Amino acid sequence: MSENFEEMDGNVVLNAKQVEALTTVPAPTLHEWAARRDAGLPAPGPVHLRLSPRHRRWRLADVQAYLAESRVDRDV
């Protein structure tokens, strides 16, 4: 994938493979986390959009927020 995510608007909607490219979290894991969240269970990962029973998408801004929240800052 050759998308330049840094130049995209935060409201751009991404598919699982694009989120995988940004996070290195495998697409099946993203879908598993999303399914847990859909069922009302706690789950890691960025929040998602449910477009239909078979289609999930992620907003770039949500993925970026997830990455920012996941950062471990330590004073060494």
C-alpha cells in the first residue's frame, strides 16, 4: 500500500488492510476486536464504524488517536 496517511483528512474512512498498514495489527485481529466491541465487551484497538452487518471501517482520526494513546512515555 502506498497511501500517504499523513496527508489525509482525519475523517477519511479506512478498511482493515489500511489500518493494518498503519498499526501492524493484523486485519483479522482488528475484526475480532471490533466484534467484541459490537457485542458490548471490552476490547483494545481503535473504535470502528459499522456500515452494515458485513462491513466495518475505521476513521483515520480514530486510528491516530489509538496510536497516540498507546504510546508508552518513560523518563529514563
